[in-house]
Amino acid sequence: MGATKTKFCLSLAFFLWARLMPFAHPMPNSIVCLTILKDKIKGNAQIPMRDLRAVLGEQTQLDALKAYFKSHVRPKSLNGDAWYVEIENARITESTHIASGDYTELTADFWMVPTSLEDMNDFIFDYDVVCHQVVTHKVFVLMKRGENQTSATIELDIPSEKIKPLQVTMGQKADLRKFSIIGFDLIIVVFATAVFYLILNSKKSFQRNI
């Protein structure tokens, strides 16, 4: 492989690595995982403390964080019926991001209980923790029910200057305008790995021919 091709592959591999960085961990954004069970939904949220301090100032005691979090998680049925939300556990943890280093985050485990089991597949996830004030903040939402998985992003809608509630559709009729395709990122991972493997083997072959 010539020097030009090698430089191209390295540049492509770096681009793919940069493309995947936001999905490696939510920092400096948030991530919410929703697991749809038989009669309720289990949630887990990871929120950087840096942005929580930007919203709450010095009111970052655990009780205050739990109350703030619960007030900004408002799931409801498509007909507008509010669901019950319970915070099971909340804690401040330390983590590390490959790009930003060590940081602290709020990790919250919570439950969402619908008014009707018929609402389990299709509901409104009205969530605006942090992003209602920190306009650059994004929330990556991962949803799973059995083998059915999908993802979405909650962020400021610039034209309307509002945080639009997320309509979750876990049935056959998914809203493709709102949901990103996790499989696309997996394809990128495989392709990036293949590029690095090609570079490595080409380099070994070149050294043997010297």
C-alpha cells in the first residue's frame, strides 16, 4: 500500500473514531436507558454534574437533585394521562471519558408506571432534565423491549426554541423521523476496525518485502 493510500486510511479511521466518540459515553451530555417490562418501565439516567450545577447552582445536595430530576420526567399516554414516576435510587458517581478525563455525574434509577398496559408500546416521554436551560445539552435515549431496540435524541428544537416531548413507538410502526438507527453505528465500528486491520497487515507485508 502506497504512502498516499495509507494516509487516506488513517484519516478515514480517525474520522470514524471521531464519529463514534459521542456514543462512547454521554459526557458532556446525558444518556437515558429505558427497559420496557411487562407492566412498567425501568429507567436509568446518567447526567453530568457540571451541567446540573449550571442549572441548580449550589443546590446540588442529593435530595435536591432527586426532586429536580423527578419534576422533569413526565411520561404520559398518547391521550395525555400522566404516568406515575418513582425514583428508586440516585447517587453521585465518578467516571472517566477518553476525551474529557475524570468527571462526576448523577446516576438515577427510576420506574415509570403507565395508567394502562395498552400504553406500554406507544407513549410520550416528556423529559427535559438540564436541556431546558442548557441549550447545547443533548439527551441520548436508548429503549429496549425484548429483542426490539431503538434510540433517539432529545434536544432543543431550534426553529421552535422548545424541547419537544419524545413519542416512543416500540411497535411495528416506528417514527423514523425521530429515531436514529443503532445498526448504522455498529456498521461504522466494523468498518473502522477493518480499516485498521488493513493498515496493520499492509505495514507487515511492506516490512517483509524490504
